[in-house]
Amino acid sequence: MKGIRGQGSGIRRFLVRGLLTVVCGLFLTGYAKEPGTKITGYDDFGRKIVLPKIPERIVVVSGTHIPTLFELGVGEKIVGVPNSIIKSKKPPYKSSYPGLIKEYPDLLEKPTVGDFSSPSIEKIIALKPDLVIIYDSSDTPGKYSSIFEKTKIVYAAFTTPVSVEFGLLQIKRLGILLGKRKEARILSNRLKEEITKLTQKASKNKEKPLVWWSWGGGMGTYGKKTVIDELINKAGGINIAHDFDKQYFELSYEYVIAKDPDLIIVSCYQEDEYKTNVERLKDDPRLNQIKAIKNGRVYPMDGHKFH
């Protein structure tokens, strides 16, 4: 699970400092307008990154950021992908991102470079990237990026968004580093407008359903101050784990039964999980009296879209 597990005051201070640094950077640093122009930007951890030109060869060590790169128009510049993208080149692929490779099948032809927790530095260097985009943990900064510090590889570290605003700023940070500042602004504004419209529509509903987000069909869920908690609220629901000042953790059966959620959202990461993860909950005798299960309101959803 790549989600941020646990959150303390120190982490909040860290994120606040990082965001302040980045926001200042958005206004004070330059960005590329033409090929060959030097780029100065920041990653999610406030690290200043200087590139001599717009990156033409990009290695991505986590599949989480690939959709954004395509949205910004630089998908064809990806020259290396994580192992989790390609586990089989034949349907049903058994990729950790089956929806992604269906939409962008050319990813199947890209060289693999390990995964975010165990990248192959040798393979990455051999691809001669201008920029490597990696995932790192916000509660343990350096957990996955320290291996790159020992090299001359230019990398930018990004983490799981803790809020909608954080995610929109993340898109802008990527845009600056990729020489796509305008495209990133348009994309983030579009997403913000879509969320606003949905929020306004949801606000007209008088009743707010109790929602249980079940990670992978298990008891894992997300508490307060996570983007999932915020999105449930914006969509007109109430997260049954909202009162927990945690991020990713497991609920007890007793707690879920007592809350009696109106609907359940089940995150899925493989095509076959859309059926098996839902059935796992429906077939659990400890949960068969919950309103959501009795009323058939259990909905599978692509978990990757929330990272």
C-alpha cells in the first residue's frame, strides 16, 4: 500500500513547510517556454530542481503519475516504466494498472526499471533520462528517494495527495518541471471546476449517506485529512472513519456494524477484483446485516485514481 500510513503533527508541519516553499516557487522561479530554456521547479518535498532544458527522456518509477504525464502531453517522452505496469503482455495483462495500459498500450513496449520501493539504478542510468519521477513517503521522507541521492540522477519526488488542493498543486509542480506550465494550469482548473460542480449538485441532497471505503475488499480504510475523506464529503456523503485522526488504518468489524453504513465503496487494482472484492464483503457473515449489503449498495472503484 503506497498510501500515507499515519499522520502526526511533525508530518503536518513538514507538508505545510513544503507547500509554502512550493507555492513561493511557483511565483518566483522561471519555467521553460521553448526547448533549450533552463527550467527551475520544485517537487512535493520542496526540493529545488534545475534542469538545463525541457526533459525529453523521462523515467517513471511509480505508475501513479503516468496518467498526469499523458494528460499534460508528454506521455511519448516516457522511456522507462515500473515493473508493476507490465506483468504480462497478454490479456488480461495482470498489470497493477490494467486500465492504464488499455488506454496507453504503448507502455507495454517500454523498458522496465524496477518499482518505487526497489528501483534498478543501473537500468535507469542506461536509459539516460533527463528526469526521473519517483514516489516517496511524506511520513518518512527519504524512504524511497535516498537511493537516488547517492547518484547524479536528476529526480523529482512526489507523494500521495493529502487533499484536493494538494493534488492540484502537484499537477502544477509537474507541469513546471515538464515545460508544460500552461497545460498543467488548464488541467488543474478543469478538475477544480468539475469538483465544484459535483459539490454544488451534491449539496442539494438533504440526506448524506454514511460511506465506508473498503480498501481492496478488506477492513482497511482512510480517516480524516485524506483526499478520499474530502472527496466523500464533497460528493455528499459522510465517511464513517472521519472521526479518526489517521490516514490509512483498519477498522474493526464491531465499529463498521455499529455505524451501519448506507453504501460501501471498494477499491480495486486488478480487473478480476471488481467482482471478487465485492463478493468478499457480501459473503462475509459478519457483515450481512449492514444496510449497504442488504440493499446491494456496494460499488467497486479504481483505487489508482485516488493516488
